[in-house]
Amino acid sequence: MTPDVTRQVLTNTAETVLARRYYLKDEEGNPAETWETLCRRVADAVAVVDKESDGYGEMREDFFNMIYRMDFLPNSPCLMNAGTDLGQLSACFVLPVEDSMDGIFTAIRNGALVHKTGGGTGYSFSRLRSKNASVRSTQGVASGPLSFAAVFDAATETIKQGGKRRGANMGVLRIDHPDIMDFITAKQDQEKFNNFNFSVAITDVFMKAVEEGTEYDLIEPSSRTVVKSLEAREVFEKIIDLAWHNGEPGVLFIDTANKDNMTPQLGDFEATNPCGEQWLLPYESCNLGSINLGRFVKEGRIDYQRLGETVATATMFLDNVIDCNRFPIPEIEEMTLKTRKIGMGIMGLHDLLIQLKIPYASERGREVAAEVMQFIRDRAAEQSEKLAVQKGAFPAYDGKVNSYKPRRNAALTSIQPTGTVSMIADCASGCEPYFSIVMVKHVMDGDRLIMVNKYFEQVAREEGFYSEKLMSKVADSGTVIGHDEIPKEWQEIFRTAQDISPENHIRMQGRLQQSGVDSSISKTINLPNSSDRDAVKLSYITGYKLGCKGLTVYRDGSRDSQVLNKVETQEEEKMAAVSEQGPVKNNLPDTLDAKRYRVKDQDQKSVYIIVCFNENEKPMEVFAKFPFDNRVDLKDKSTMWTTTCRLVSLALRFNVPMDEIIKQLDRSSGHMLDLPAQLSKLFKSFMAGTQKGFSSVCPECSGTLVFEEGCETCHDCGYSKCA
């Protein structure tokens, strides 16, 4: 490895995220660490496994340098908990759900213990007997998987993950379960199962039936008998319809995953972790870390020598994590030590391609990505084989069943979400392209802070097309495409997630899956808001044919909680605000398009804010509606909210500039959940976003959420719905 490095300089965003989520705190809640001391804490805690070895000192320094300079970062629980009393370093787990009351509530208990220590959980409900199936022990009938999933959801709601991470679950049901149609439509109402991602486990038999236009069988899990047959295409169309509607359920290609099961002697895969990239056997855990590919470009070429050295060190690090980990329950410890699976991932793929001047969406971009991922996989395997010689192969290794050489770890690679750690490293997350190149961040008094991608700013200045006016235009449009000032070559290289076609997203995922990924990949296939259902269908079919093990398709703006985010330029606002005749009130037609947003008030009660838009998609009226506003205790509150909405609506109809309305709302707000604050969030999101359509409001900092890597993430504070 290379020698010690100079002091690492962090971005303001990185410091904010670290102070908020990662640094240990003193008794008054203030950060008691720096980036350097955090890295020392983590490196020392993980290296101690080899304290008696001759190479301990060098390993300890290699671990520190690798993390400190951000060549590699472990998953969030490791950064948070290594060297602390909690000591739980795994990101996610799969827990079995047996078809009995004891089995179900044991899983709920185990899930609560996992969430308490900062992990996410995956559950397959496929073993549970279907709704109305007979139950011999009680002479009654079963209530079905969804009724118990609701109990899991409620339990998760009550658990606080150390104050740093929130409970996250994956719920899986096989396509041939008798309750599959109820499961597919379960999250159509977005107020239900908020602590779950739902995915359908799709079989090869089902996909063949879709292709041939035939029926397929539903099998009662308690008796293994066929109870009904359904038209495969009708079921597939329903999945597509709901995914188009709001992104759920996702799809998991379970037979494809099991073909790559590295330990079939121990059983089959049933479920994944919350973001879908880790197929795990019951009670297995995922121990993850990611190589920052943007750090390995030297003089326009990939520095494979240093990359190989880093992969070897990172493999040793992740293997040590398993040994120094404090697992939530004994069953997880036993199974994890039996297979010793690690998940070596990547982040900064787009950073690497930008520096090589290769468009992400090009065939050459996919070739380079696959080449790099295969290199990482090969070097990780070499190091794992060396560790097997030194320390022994994973205990479940069976040379009669496993065709590969003895190695320390049953699985080596995956591509996981890196939302917050990539913010620390200041790089693109996972294998995703950048979501935006130039962003607007609204600060106090409505001022606009233009934030420019470091590579784009460097190129723009070197090429002579940088200007504040252009950066503002790019921020308002949400894309570098179509700006004449930017050379076509750079427009292609800096294409962002929503400028890239769904086909090119899927082809990147498929190529990576085929080239060096043992488990799976967390990636979002972005679709424009205008996409029809056929685009979703094509995405699923293409992903299946390319060998993907799971797929998350997200149509921009498809969730109820999202806020319209199209921006008018400042010049247009000024024109609208000024009239030679003085203030002019807009007359509104009898019918306006509207969108409903569900928010919470100070008492955590649901309130609906309804925003009406004119033909130019500009807000013109707002209303607040309490679901039960006939209640006596809500009368005064309802009156206050209604009055505020009428005043804001009046300002909108008189073309008062949006930033002026926001200023007044911010000054009137006394609580982050009162109406002025909620309206301010909506309008800020409206002003700050891209012309591509929609974005959610972060519940913690009022920043803008983006949907990537299969999850909603805030690029301002590091909040992630999937933890």
C-alpha cells in the first residue's frame, strides 16, 4: 500500500453528514470526533482481530489510510459502531418467517433486536399459509401473509435505531403464492406498510408463462398443493401497473439468484435485504464496503496496480469485520461465521468514467465498468483464497458441491447503496450516474446557493464556458443537455440519471451483474414522468433477459408525497409580478389540475395539503384538509390552517413571487411541522428542483429527496428512507 497521506479535506456536506450521523457525541450531544479520529477508531477495532500476527502494525495502518483517504469506505454501521460498546457492524440481515405463531413472533422479536442495533431486515412471507387456509390446531382459518406483515410494520415503527438509523424492511412474496394479488396491490395505498419495500419473487416458470401467454399455478405453502391458476400476463400487467403508479412492488428474479447460490448445500435464497442487492440465506448478514473508483484514475488511465492493492486490503478488512462483529442474536452469528460472506461494492463509477471522458450511457462506458468490476472480483477472490490458506476456508465449504477453490468467504461482491458514505467521499453513489450536476440549495431568506459538481466546474473553467449565468440555467433546467454553451462531448459525458434512457440504465446493470457481481445490484431504472406502462414492461423483460437478479423501476413523480418541482426563471416571475396597471388578480377557470400531499402536523396527525396548478403548472391555490375536521379538538386548528391557505392563495393569484411568499412563511413558522413550515417546504421544493418533474421533501432537513439505488435519499443531510 502507499504511505501515509496528507490531511484529508472534507466538503461542507461531508462534515455536516458526519457530525449529524457518524461522529461519537459527548454528554451534551456535540461531536467528540474528527474524520481522522473516526478512521482511527474503525481501523483499530477491525485490525485487532490480527493483533497477535506479525503484520498487525502494517495492517492497522493500511486499514486507516484506505478509509481516511476514502479509497474504500465500509458500510454505515461499521463507521458508526466499530470500537463502541454496541459493536454491531453489519448493514442487513435476512430472517426466516416460519408458518406458526411461534415462528412469526420469533421473527418479529429478532427483527426488533436487529433494528435496535442499526441493521435492516429482509423477510420472505412465502412460507405462510394463505388467507382463509385451514389451521388444524385451532380449527380456524389463517389470516394470510399481509395481516402479519402489518404486525412487522407496526413493530418497526416503534424501534429507534440508536438515534442514527431507522428501521427498514424488505417484504417478499413468491409469485406462485395464493395471496399474490393482494400483495401486489398492498402498497397502492401509500399510507400502509411505510417501513417496508415490497418485492415479488418471480420464477422462471412464471416468466415463461408470460412469454407464452398461458396460465401458471398458485401453490398453497402449507400443503404444497395447487389451489388455483391465473393468467400470467394479467398478473404481470398488474405488477407493471402498480410499479408505474408508485414504484412498488419491485421484482426479484429468484431462480436467477439461486443459480448463483454459492452454498446450495445450505438451502435456497428466499429474500434479500431492504434495497435488494444482497440475496441471503435465513439468518445470514451482509458485511459491506465500497471501493471509491473515482480515486483510481491517474493521468487519464485506471491505476490498476493501486486498485488491486486496495481490493486486497479491503477484502482483509471485511473478513475481519465478521470476526470482531457483535451480532444481535446467536443464530445470525452462527450462520454468518459458517459462510463468511462479504459484499465488496463500488461507488464513484460515474466519477471514474467522467475522468476517462467516457459517457456513462455508451457501450464503451459499460465495457469499462464491467472490466473494472471483474478486476475487483478477481482480486477479491485471490485474496480470499490466500486468507483460506492462512486462516481456513469458510466452514460450510464443500469441495464436492462447490466448484471453486477453497476460500475464506462464500460470496465476495455486490453493489449496494452508498447514499451517505458517497456523500462523505464526494462521489456518485454506487453504480448510479450523478442525479444532478448543478443544484440549487435554498438558504436563509430565500437566497439561492448554486452547487456545481467538482468535475463539471473544472471542465467548464478549463474549456472556457463557465459562467454564473450558465450554472444557474443548468440548475433551473436540471440538465446539461440542450445548452448551446456546453460542447456536445461534455453534454454526453455529464448526462445525469434522468437524461439516460431506461434501456441504458438496464444495460449497465446487466453488464455489471454478468461481470463480477456475486450477489446483486441496488440500482434505480429511472423513467420520465411521461413514460407509459409499456416502458416499465420493457424494463422488466430486458432486465430478466440480461440476467439481473432484481429490478427497481421508478417513474419520476409517481408518489403521492412528492411535490411538483418545475421551475420558472426569475425573469418570468418578475414579468408575472409586474403590470403597468398595478396588481392584477388572476381569474381562475372552473377546473384546475391538483395534487394532494399528505403531511403531519405538530401532533403527528395527518393533514392533506391540496395544491392547484394552472395550465403552465404554476401553483395558484392551496387548501388544507383534516381527514376528520369535524372533531371539536381540531376546530381551531382547522380554522387557522384554512385562513393561512386562503392568504397564500390570494398571494399566488396576485403573482407575488414565490421566494417572497417563502420568506413570509419562514418568518411565520414556529415549528417544523406547522402549516407555514409545511407550505414553505412545498414551495422550496417547487423552486429548487429539475424540469424533470418531481422530488420529495426530506422529513429531517426539508431538503430535496431523490430516488436512486432503490431508495429515497437526501443529498443535503444524508437521510435515507431505507437506512
